[in-house]
Amino acid sequence: MAQFSTEDTGGNSEEVLASIIESLRQDEATDVPLLEIISRHVITLSPAENAIELAVEDIESLAKERGEQVD
């Protein structure tokens, strides 16, 4: 897992958040498509009121897609 501390970066909240997400993206253990969904809907400075519902819909679609790839 990537090691990250908020002291590793300066800048505003958006820059810190972007840096953390990029650090996770670079970690080979990270499920990048899942990270993209979560960062688009949940890990944001201004999530939508229904952010969790939107994320769940996208995660279910990803799971279905992955299930079809296995078949």
C-alpha cells in the first residue's frame, strides 16, 4: 500500500485530495476502476446528496461487467 501523509504535499484541499488519489492510483494493489468510481462520487470536496446511491449504481455495473468477463 502506498504510504502517504498530509505533510507530503502542500496546497489547498483539492490539491491534497488529488495527490492522495494519485498516490492510491499508483499503488499496484489498488483497484483503479473502483477508485475512480469512489473518487468521482464520494471522495470529493462537494459530493452530491445522493453520492452513495450513485456510487453503488456504478459499482454494481462494474461488478456485472466483471462477472460477464469471467463467463
